[in-house]
Amino acid sequence: MIASRMDRAGRDRDPARTEADYDIRVSTWRAAPDRYYARIKVKCRSDRRMLFPCAETGAPGPFPTAADALQAGYELVRQIVAADIARTGK
């Protein structure tokens, strides 16, 4: 399914331009002792596209600590957002 870039009135939505234009959630979950994974959700507010998770990707990890998993999760979010902003050309 391709997300529409139009609002309900049929006007083009503004593309996302900053990290503030995204709903971002990063948390961790423990799979076993010393095995932590990052749980990430990234959604563009302007056109409601879910950027992560998607079918082609898995959860980042495993990491030895929850702090390492969070750090890796936030780094991945920054990369996802930067790539999406670059893709929209703004």
C-alpha cells in the first residue's frame, strides 16, 4: 500500500523536514541474559508513512546491555530520518 501525500481536502501535505516531523519511539527488550534488542517505531507525521519497522528489517541487536541497545536504536533512527528527509528533497 502506498501512502497518500494528500490530506483529506485533497491538498498536498508538506514533506517532513526535521526530526520533529516524525513520531519516534525507541525502547529495549531482553531476550536472554546479556542479550538486549532495540524496539523502534518511526512514523512520518506529514503523510502517516510507517518507516520502521518494515518487513525487510529485524530488531537491532543483540547487545550486552540495555543502554547499548538504546544507543544503537537512536543511531538507527537518526539514519532512517536523515535518509527520508534526503529522499523527499527538502
